[in-house]
Amino acid sequence: MKFIDINLFNNENIKKIRLKSYSWEELIGDKTILYEAICDLLLDNENLFYYATQKESTKTLKDTRLYVKKLLDKKIIDRNIDDVFKFIGWDKEKLNINSTIFQGDLAEYLMSILIDRVTNIDTLISKISLKTSPKMPSYGNDNIYYDYENEIFYYGEAKFYENLEAAISRAKVSLAEHANSLEFSYIKTHDNVIIAKNDTKKVNIVEILEEKSMNEVSIKSISFIVNDDVYLKDDYESKIVNSFGTIEDVEIKSAEMIMIFLPILSKDEFLKYFRSRL
């Protein structure tokens, strides 16, 4: 099952993601269709090793696929996946789905998977892979992204809220808190954990980080919001305008910030479904 994006306000920087080939009536009638599609992405072996580990063998998508194939051939994939789950705190027997740290990690991870699929922007640093403890979040912005074509860095922020307007408000605050030189220094000094689709892209971005200062690069923001209070296009547009003031304010903000929304229909039901799939 594929996810597609729909532009809000006819603006390519403001998108709503939906599941292709299904109407909202069908998904509301059986939410597990949507939840199964999302969990298939979250629990995919390649995604787990690409986004949620720091293994040198999984720093590019090509390497990740080869590594997973090797583990499958040796019939040891389950043991390795169990280690990933334990490290990020996704132990089915102990998992607290109401934990804000867990929900934040889940949203960050899903953010990278979907942004890599529905935009021309690539994940550069996946913060879930940098966790030092399952009980603690990672420093700074939730993820770092890069637009190789236009040479733009993006500071990412993921929110998993029931209420859309509250999520937008909090995302704006979080992005403002981390839009500083310290964050760019963090990226420059963590080029060893950069992931990329292939070796050429990885070398390209490492060279840019070595050669340029913060003032010499373009930096923007990207927010990914999972909510359950609205799902229709018109309702999203109304809530977004309420959050920013006027449609003109939305247009101005979208020039410096990409916004992507995923209606989850029921946050509580999804989290329970996710735990059942572990």
C-alpha cells in the first residue's frame, strides 16, 4: 500500500499524506487498514536498520539492503531486530505506549520514512539512531534533512498529538528553540552518522559540511504532524490558518517552512495496534 501527498492551499510546501486507493469513509470504517500500512513501514527490516541504527554497514540505503539480505540468508535477522527494539525501548512486554518519549521517537522515525517517500528531501541524520538510552530523547531537532538538488538543510520537528492546532503551536516553538548555530555545529561534528541513499550523496554532503560555515548554507524548517482531530482537506486548511493568523501569513511562513500532516484518525487506537504488531 502506498502513501501519496495532497497539496493544501495549492502550495507544494504544505502537504497532507493519505493512503492511496482508499477513501476516508473506508478508512474510518476500518482504521486497521491505515494502521497496518503505517506499521508495515515502521517494522520493515530495511527501515529499522537504515533509520534506527548507527551500523557502518547501514549508512546508505544500498548497504542496508545488502546487510539485511545477509542477515536473512544467515537466518539471524530476528535476533538483530530484537537488539534494535531493545535499544530504542520497543520491548513489547515493557513498552509504555503513553510515554511521551516513546511517542516522540515513533513520530520522528515515521517522519523520516514518509518524507523520504513523498518529497525530494532526504534524511541526513535520523535522531532515533542516536539514542543513548531508551528512556531518554536525543538532543536538538528531531531529524536533519537535506535537499541535494537545491542545497538546503532542513531542521525537522515531529509531533504526535490528538489536536492539530496544539501540535502546530508546539512545533513552531520547538523549531525556534533549535534554529541556532549550535545545531549546525552538531551536524558538522556528527558527519559520521549521516545516512544517504548512496555513497555519492554521502560524500557530497560531508564535503559541504567540511567546507562551509552556517552563514554559507541555506537552512529551513520542516514539521511533520500526526493528529487525529481532522482528516479532510478543508478542515486542515481552516485549522492551519487559525494557527498562523491569515492565509497571507501561511504563505509567508511556507516559504521558509515545509509542513506535512498525517491524519491518524485515532491516536489511542493506533498506539494499541502498534503494540499488538511488535
